[in-house]
Amino acid sequence: MEIAIVGLGRMGGNIARRLMKHGHSVVAFDRDDAAVRALAKEGVRPAHSLQEVVSSLATPRAIWVMLPAGAPTESTIDALAALLAPADVIIDGGNSFYKDDIRRAKALAARAIHYIDVGTSGGVWGLERGYCMMIGGPKAAVDRLDPIFAALAPGRGDIDRTPKREGRDPRAEMGYIHAGPAGAGHFVKMVHNGIEYGLMQAYAEGFDILRGKGGSELPAEARFELDLADIAEVWRRGSVISSWLLDLSAMALAEDPALSGFEGDVADSGEGRWTIEAAIEEAVPADVLSAALYARFRSRMSHPFGDKLLSAMRNKFGGHVEPKTGDKA
């Protein structure tokens, strides 16, 4: 099939490469012309403007937008909408807010342009491993583009089949689903990322406890100097808490056991916040996911005011004095 990719960053460029690897024809555009030229050497058909993207494709066109959520995606979709024709498809494969998808789909439907939202998981490993995709949009448009999604998906691989799935949509076993109408794909991906926050925080806290067992505040006979890289490695093999996140943790610890190359300032890209907002709207308790999000906020603060007030209260009611900086190690 023929498709255009707009946005050739860490994931967009590899999406283009994986599609070409599976025999699809790809038109590529990015504001950074160097990124376009680099991919042109690998076989994409370069475009140097959105107008050129549209004119390079046969109808009905399919254009995959892979840009940061918010203004970059919004302005690009608006610009494309003015250039496209009825039956063309715009795909947003970034991390947009699902309510924005619902609004965009309605506006584009008035022009008879289809809108598909694709929650895309796979990161920088997607070229090799494939992308897990959660897709929202009209069934006919999603079905027409199935060869694109099938090429990007990981495939069944060597994962054991889940018992009693007979009669269900086989695409889930291949690593992608049509989750529902516009917005459903990004909604599922949003919750996926909220869960990811919680899993990551659980691993981080667990390994922090393991590391702390060698701390000087413990009696000498109660201290263990534990090899965190080996613990991560053994947990990868047969443990009930094995996962790809643990695989990545094991890799990081093997490369740098003290993680000296990191400051511990952890960003959040929006989906965690939106997941908590959805939980509030639905009156669904989300204790772990909320705590994981707040932990990310805390990671970006050095002695926040609240901590200072806690210390001041301890001092006032119990005479507790803050340890000197050198005593905290």
C-alpha cells in the first residue's frame, strides 16, 4: 500500500522504515529537511511540504501524523484537512488526548474525511520488535488500512496463545486491535501509559529498597550488599514479575550499576494525568496510578516547600533537627 508519514522523529522514522521493509510505498515529510533527505537514501519518497505530501499520493490517500500531542499535531491536521479530499484518511499515531480525537473526527467527517487514532507503543525498539497498536475510528477505513497495521504490528511471535480465545478477533494476538470509534484507540493507550507509570514506580521503589539494605543507618549485621544487576537478571527468568520493563531495567543496571548517568528527574508526557482525570470522571479508585504520577512530580523537585514544612513541624513538636547534607547518604 501507499502511505505518507508526517513527522520523522524517534518513532516516525522507524515506522516509515518498517513499512518499507514490508514492501509498502512511503512518502515522508518533516520540518527538518535533513531527516527527509536521510530517509530518502533508504528508499522513501521525499516531500518538502504538506502540499507535496498530498500531491504525491493517489486517492484515497492515507497520511500518518506522528508528532507531539497538542499544537504541533493540531495545526498539522488542520492544514492537511484543507488539502485533502473526501474518502482520504488522516491517522494520528501520537499520544493525543482522546477527547481531541472525538472533536477532530466530527469536524473531519463534515468534509467526508476519515480520522483514525492509533495509540502506538514500542518506542525506539519498534523497528525491530514491531508496534503494539490500539486503533480507534470507522471500521471501513480501519479495515482498508489493515495491511499497514499488520506490517507495523509485532506478530504472534513465540508468545504462548491464551486459552479459550477461539472466535475472537485474531488481530489482538498479532499485536493490534480496533478498539472502537474515534478516540477509543488513544483512550486505551492512555490507560496503558497510566499502568506503565505504576509498574515503573513499583520496580523503582523495590530496587531502591534493595539498594538501601546496604545503608549505613542499618546495624552492620543487618546489611546486605546486593548486586542489583544480578537480581534484575534472575527476576527476568521465570519470575512472576518478569516483564519488558524489567528487561530494560536489567539492561540499564548491567551497563551502569550505580545509574550514575541519571539525575532522577522523571518527566510525564500527559497520559498519566489524563488517566487520573478519567478515573475521577468515572469515580474509579486509582490509588497506585495516582501515587505513581505524583512520584514523578516529586522527582522534579529539590526540597519542595511541603517537605520543608514537614521538617519544620517535626522540629516544633519533637525537637527533631534535620541531618546535615553529608549525614543523609
